[in-house]
Amino acid sequence: MALSIKIVLGHTLDTANITKNALAREAKVRPNLIYDLCEGKTKRLDLDTLNNIINTLRSMTGNDYSLTDVLVYGPEDK
């Protein structure tokens, strides 16, 4: 069974009731980056940007978000 990294940011935003545009604005990143992440179109993600997204989620909600709220490693979708 092959494993892969999946982006689950869209699910996290839905659960937190945060829009993609609101996250992009607060994190000071391009909205297209957030949309591409949520749609699984991103192949590379800068670690500083990833850190910024997680810290912004924390500051927007007051909840303790971590890497697994943005990325997961699991079985590859077929």
C-alpha cells in the first residue's frame, strides 16, 4: 500500500467556520495559495508559510492547531 501526504486544510477551515479569504487576509498570503491548498493543487509548501498558516489559525480561533490540521500522511487515494 502506497502512502502520501494529503492536505486537509479545507476540512479544518470548514470545522472552524473560517473562510479561505479570511485566512489568506489574516495570514497575509495570496488567496490563490489557500484555495490551491484546499483543492489539493499545491505540490510544494514553504515551511515558513505552513508555520504562518498554523499560527494564524491559532490566533483567529484561540484553539491549538498543529501540523496534522493542515497535512496528514496516510494511504494514497486511488
